[in-house]
Amino acid sequence: MNFDFSPDQRSLREQARKFLTEQSSSVRVRRILDGAAPYDAELWRGMGEMGWIGTAIPEPYGGAGFGYLELCVLAEELGRSLAPTPFASTIYLAAEALLLAGTDAQKKRWLPRIAQAEAIGCLALAEGAHVATADNIATRVTGGRISGTKLPVMDGDVADFAVVAAAESSGHAGLFLVDLKGAGVTRTSVSTVDPTRSHARIVFDGAAAEPLGAGDGGWPLVERLLDRAAVLVAFEQVGGAQAALDMAREYALGRFAFGRQIASFQAIKHKLADMYVGVELARSNAYYGAWALSKDAKELPVAAAAARVAASEAYYQAAKENIQVHGGMGFTWEFDCHLHYRRAKLTGLMLGSTRRWKDLLIARLEAAA
Amino acid sequence: MDFDDTREEAEFRKEVRQWLAANAEPKSGAFETWQSRYPGRDGYEGLERAKEFQAKKADAGFAALHWPVEWGGRALPPIYQVIYSQEETKYLVARGYFEIGLGMCMPTLFAFGTEEQKRRHAPVALRGQEVWCQLFSEPGAGSDLAGLRTRAQKNGDEWVINGQKIWTSGAHWADWAILVARSDPKAAKHKGLTFFFLSMKTPGIETRRIKQISGASHFNEVYFTDVRIPDSQRLGAVGAGWGVAITTLMNERLTSGDLRGPDFEEIFGLARSVGLEDGPAIKNSAVRERLADIYVKTQGVRLTRFRTMTALSRGETPGPENSIGKLVNAPKAQEIASFAMDLLDMGGVVMDKDTAPLRAAFQESLLSSPGGRIAAGTDEILRNIIAERVLGLPQDVRVDRDLPFDQLPTGAR
């Protein structure tokens, strides 16, 4: 048994950390936070040049053909550095949907462009302020034309194509591919709690849509896609949680009150210890998810749900307590604490809430028992 | 990243399976421990049977896989201990008898004892013929272990011990013990300690069992009245006992941390079998949410141990990050017990083994689990360890660090 990343994968992590320390510094992230640009295009191009975007895309489709473990390593570093790019939408969701179910023609059309950082993809699933399910999806596809409203769609304002959850007129829900540059697509940016990641409302009004793959994946395909993304997002969350813990630690060591470092008070020490425990439990659950994803193991549905629950909660805990440790400075715009606080809540909801994933986890354990 | 056994590991697992199938006792269906199967003669029946099994286990070479070959081990990487434990857990395991001796006392003896002492003690300890206990905690020195007051006074080639220890697991049936005592009350607290080992049959030792809230008696008070220990049984230098004790305690982190009461599988099984006012408990969303929390913690600890074992297999030293397992599992055990009883509603209070689910394992755990949060490092001490040794935060302000020990203030408790 070997429950760790390989030396090559660890050197990829070092390389990624070095690159992102410069290219996704706080200053760079704040350009997106404060500016009008939806994402850091320079960073995105740089990631393409590093070969990261095509990491897990097979070589026949223009990728590097590495495995998911390498992708998990990158995800952790992207989460740590809050990289403001459409990586998650494009890679964990759109490319992954194509790889899971796309026809060869669909893969050939999009994957090579994705790998070159020339195309951005997204997943259009939610339809407003409620849970999206197979039964309540209102977006409809009739005769190859799609109509309906999706909100919010992460990176929907900048994406070239979308993987859209919609129902056929028969009521059968599944995934469809839509070229967002075509007719019948209206996109408007929407503000969210995390301005470092852009989101859109997409209104489809008779846009051309084709079923993803043979079109027989149905809703189980949506769940399989979300499971795979859950593992990858869990690594981003672990990276972010670790960064928030590191920030809290640094601040507590440097801040003096009552004549001592605040890091010497047990109220602070125990808080940080609890953050550490949360991060480590999340990391271990995420590692297991990485293993299951890389082997396409039958344990993946349970492992992915556990990784998602643990990582969402650990990140939120670390991000909110990081603000608390910083005291008043922690809730200023100037300090970076809020960047993780925002991202923690965003990542905790982007694939569905923790509440729902806990329910899924138990349902899957029941099915396995 | 790979959970499959290597070829060597698979061969070892096969060997373990064959041996256990021929020698270990199968569990009966219900939740059962060695102690609950063999409660006779105040627990001594369980001890005798455990010794029989331990001898067979040692003869087969499974009793201390990571020990050097010359002391009956196989010098195997720690991953083999995990494999053995995974297989042994499928059977009724004789736990709680030899862990202290083999996991803590012998490693200390290996580090500080003479060759003759190791030869005398290791083989018989390994076969379970002699049981060891650890005389550390005192009424006035628990979390603050270095505040211990039991006196060791040099008299010729001997040391004379007077004082009291407490919370000593298994002292009532132990043959040998390790002991840390104060040899110099004028020195600062950590600098006046000396470490020994001694026979529990030495005149002047009196052992009294402590009845716990669970009704069980795992611990003892041990009184010393002019107990004489030859200087040859001192481990480490005079005044260097704290460093020796740290060696012992570092090994404790490797041995403790397993949850021995009902765990996720048991509470999950209970939720699937009992009904609430609105149907099966497992279908209740509040129940499902709590079950998910417990599962994620349980898996997190198990998988964190795999990460530790991977590091150990690479030859890295076990670090304080191992404190996580107990810090998570001990409160979790208490939560599981209380949650299970809530699911049983008014009937949850019943402890009758023939009536309560899993032969009252949840109710017993309610009463035993508070101890898990205290023994071998309280929740609070473990958080300090993580904060100080893993995260590198400053130690607490210590008012007692440099004062002579006999000038420290003391309270009534």
C-alpha cells in the first residue's frame, strides 16, 4: 500500500506552487476582485503553456495524458492560490463531461482547443435559488433546440460552449452540448459572493443543442460527472483551507496582545489545532477520492461524497476562523482573509450544498450495505 | 497511490489469514470484546486466555512485527502491523493486556536498558508471560506529568521509593513496571526526575483497583512505602528521567487511538434497524446528516493512519500529527453512544444485555467513553501538542519552569 503522491507528482506540486506564487499572487487575484475582467487571462494562458490545462486530457485529443492524480495535485495548488481562472468549469466539468460521455466527434471538436487554452467550457445546471433535480429541470430541448434560463453558470459569461442539463419534451432529463457563440444564447454577468470567479445568467431561446454522447446518460450521468468534479474541487478546497490555516498561524505569531504573541493563548492555539484537524481529515478523504477517481473504482461515489463533505466543511471552518484570528483586520477589504471566506462558500455550493452531499453519502452507503 | 498489497504484503496477509483461521477465536455475531466473553474471576480468566493466545502469536512471529529479529520480531516496516491488525480485527482480539508492555515499556528498555536486561525481559514480555504496567500519573500530576512527587532517594546502590501513583492500567496483574520518580526536589521540575523499572512483587508496593463510572476496574492506585530498587534498574541518567518518559510517551501515540467501542458501522446499523415516529431512523434527514458527519470523521482518521503508515514505511519518524486520531475518535465515541441512545428514545436507558441492542454496547460506551477523552493525553493536551509541535506555536507561559520544584505553589486538589 502507498497512500501518498509519487515523487514525480510531488515535484509537480513544487513546480505549480512556485509558478502560482508569482502568477496568482494576492496582487493578481485582487486585479480580478476589484477590476472588470472576468478572469486572469494572462494566468490562464500561462497555465496552458505549462501544459496544465490538458493534464488529464488524453494525448489523442491534444492533452498530456497524465492521470487524475496529477490533476488533483494541480487542483490543490490552484485552490491554495485562489487562481482566478475558468479551470474548474473547463476541466473538472466541461472536459470531464466530454470524456465521460461525449462522442468522438464531440471530443475532437472541443478537447484539443481546451488543452491549448483556446476554448473555455462550463456546466449549466442550476436554474435559480433552488436545488436542481431530474424532476424540476425546466430547460427544454425540442427538435435540437434548447430553451430555458440557467442561473448561476460559473464562467458562463466567458465560455465558448456549455454542457447543459435539460429535459427533452418527453421529460427525460440529461446533458446537452451547446455552442455559446451561436444564435439563441443571451448571457449576462451576475454578481456573486466571490467576484474572483465570474458567473452568468444564460437564457437559451431556441439555441442549437445536441445530446452529449448517445444522449442516453440521463440524470445518472449528471451525478457521475458531479462525483468526479467533487474530488477535484475537494483538492482545491483542501489547498484553500491549508492557506487559510497558514495565514491564521502567521498572523497569530506576529500579533501581540497582553504582552504576548496571541498564538500563545490556548483560545487561539486550540482554534488553530481544530482547523488543522479539519484540514487533515479533509485531506485524507480527498486522497481516497483521488485514488478512487484515478482507478475509476467502484468506491468512487462514496469516496467522492465523503471528500466533498469533509473538504467543504474544513475550508469553510478554516476560512471563517482565519477572519476571527485576525480580529478587526480580518474583515477589512485590505486583508486577504475574505478572499478565502468567499471562495470557501462558493466552492461549498458550486456542486450542490454540503447538506445534500451528506444525504447522498448516506444513500450510497445504504446502497452498498 | 495504491491500496493494493505488494507481492510481499499479499504473501504476508495470506500467512496471517491462515494462522488466524487456525488459532484465533471467531467473534460471535453480536458486538463482543475479549473482556465481555471472559469476564470470569474479576477479569483474570480473560488475562489467562489472553496469555495463552499471546504465546502462540509470539511463537508464530506475529507479536511484535517491527521489533528486531534478535528480540523475536521480524524487523518489518509498520505497514505489516497494519495488515496484521486488519486481519486480526475480524476475530475476537485480546486487547488491553500487552500493549503497554510491548508498545511502551519494551521500546523504552530497548533504548535505555543493558543487553542483559533486554535479554531477560523482552522474550517473556513478548510471549505474554510477564505483563507490564506504566507508573507515571499521580493524584497531583496528570496532564502536568512532570509535576509528579513520588520520591526516589539514593541509598548506597539502591533507590528508595515513597509516594503514590494513580490511573495505572493493569497494575493489579502486572509483573513488572516502569516508573518515573522525583530524585531531586531542589532542581527545576523537569530536571529532577529519574526513570526506573521494577518488579511489581517488590515489598512495599500496594495496589488498589479503582472502580470507574462504567463499573469496570481497569485502573489502579499504587502506593509505595520504602520500596527498594537497585541502581542497575535505572534507565537513563540520574535527573534525565523526563527525556526517558518522553520516549515512552512517543510510543504511546503509536499504540493508542483505536476506537474500541461502537463505531460508525454500529451506529449506521442501528439507524437502519430502529424506527422513529416518522419511519425508519435511517430515513430521517437529521439522523442522516449526523451519520454523514460521523462517517467522514471515521474515514478521515482511518485514512490519515494510512498516510502515517506510508510515511513510516518510507522510514520517516512518527510525529505528533498522530495525535489527530485520538483527538477525533475519543469525543466521537461519546457522541456515537449518546446519539445511539437517543435513537432508542425512552428505551435507550436500558443496559440489560439481553434487551439492549448490541448487548448494551452503546450504553456501556456512554459510561466508558469519557475516559477516552482523558487517558493518554486529554483532548486539551492533544490540542496543545498539535498547536505547539505541529503548528509551531509558542508554549504556554510557564510560571513553574525554572523554579526549584519544592518552591512551586500547590493546591488542595
